[in-house]
Amino acid sequence: MFTRKRIVIALGGNALGNTLPEQMIAVKSTAKALCDLIEEGHQVVVVHGNGPQVGMINNAMAALSREDENQPNTPLSVCVAMSQAYIGYDLQNALREELRNRGFVRTPVVTVVTQVRVDENDPAFENPSKPIGRFLTKEVAEEQAKKYGHIMKEDSGRGYRRVVASPKPQEIVELDAINSLVDAGKIVITCGGGGIPVYLNKNHLKGCSAVIDKDFASCLLAKDLDADLLIILTAVEKVAINYGKENQEDLSDLTVEQAQKYADEGQFAPGSMLPKVQAAMDFASSKPGRTAMITLLEKAKEGIKGQTGTIIHN
């Protein structure tokens, strides 16, 4: 018997491309995969990454401030907000077009510019490690650090890059509005790039120089919306152990306990598969009946039917 599911989908960078022309092409195939799920009756909420896009915006705004001394440096939180609207614009139009091509003429798609509160005392702020922006020479990096207070680190012999913190998401500020839209049957694109990072200062939400992991933000959103399924879409069909080695083993079904064991053994690369598995474990263990899946974008439909992907459950 078919069961309609409320699904939060976290789109990886391969779903969006790296440039404006690439993005406009990529969102069309992304929209087809998402509409396959919508057409089957599932309630879909979309979260996306913004790595290349926020870097591009940050570079452009930094160039502007160098060219015009009257233009102040643009805070990273503002760059994240710009990326949410820019990506949402392309994605919601692609979804709208694909839905209408399939005969769904009364299915509104909306992008919510979303703030996500973080803890200003999160340990991540003590050790910024997330690189953003372009590679710089040592001299330019030192000048940027002095002028803007940026933290710069040498990156594998390729030059210096700005690094920022990646704190854990604590609260989705616009959750009530998102929930109302989802309950009303709208297709919502939200928490883009993990959300605009803010912390609470009395009644003021202050942006901070940070990047929130979109998989952790997706997990929080899925729990808050009482979703049935969290799907994390990435560049591989299944999670694997001994990845890239002769004895690589693809995994179809994992309990939270098994996944934690593999994580403790160092089977999943930090900054790559590890946060995806951690987010999946968090969601799957948060309430009975909740499951998470990690797979390729184009395999999401088959994954829900149990034909592929890696399912993580309690």
C-alpha cells in the first residue's frame, strides 16, 4: 500500500553546477528528479548547498570593495542571503516549469530566505576551518586579514584562503512560516546553504561570519517539520566503506549503531561523507519510524522504493 511521505531533500553541489550557465542547466535535471517524487504524491521540502555560489558572490563583493573605497566589505551572512535568493530563483522556476509540463498547474513553489540561529559560543568559532573564496598570495592574504579581520590559512601549497567557522544549527528562525507553507501544500525551498548564520543579541538577530553545514540544517528542519524521511543527495549512489580501495563495499542498509561504528573507525571522510552520515543518524534516531537515505539525485525515486541508495534507520 502506498504511503504519502513528508520528505526533506538536501541537494548536493552537483545538483546546481558551479557557474551561472551551469546552474541554469543543472536545475532543469534537478527539477525532473524532484518532480518524480512530487508526482508520486510525496510532500517535498528542498534544501540546497551554496558552496560555489557563495564563494562567487563573496569574491565579487570583495572586488567591489577593492575598486571603490566607499564600498564597505560585505558580511558573509549577507552573501549567504544573496545566494539563497539567486539559487532559489533558478530552482523554483525550473520546478514550476517542470510541474506545469506534467499538468500540475496549481502547485506553487516558493523560496524562503531563511535565517538559522547558531550558538555564539559554539566551539567552531575557536577553530575556523571552512575555506571560502579564492586563493590568494601570502601578501594579499595578510593585507585582507589586517583590513577586514579575516582569518587566513595556507591551503595545501595552493595559496592562502579565508576560513570561517561551521557551527551547528540551533534554531530555524522562519520555521513557523515554513511549516504553514508546507501544511498548505506549497513546495518550499528553504535553509539554502545551511541558512543565514545569525545569533541572538536581545531581540536582534546578528549575522556572523560562518557557514552552516546544509546536511545538519536539513536534519534540524526535517525533525522540526516532523518529516518521515530525510534524503541527502550526493555524488555517489551508496555509502561505502573502504572507499576507493580494492575492497570497497557499498552499503544498502545501515542501523544507526552500525553507521556509528563505521564513523568511529574513520570510514567516512570529514567534510565529505561524514557529515552526511552524521545528519542521517541524528534524524533516524530522533523518533520511531523516521529513516534517512543517502544516494544520487537521479536515483531518489528508486531509493524511496528500496531499489538503491543507503537507508539509515534505528
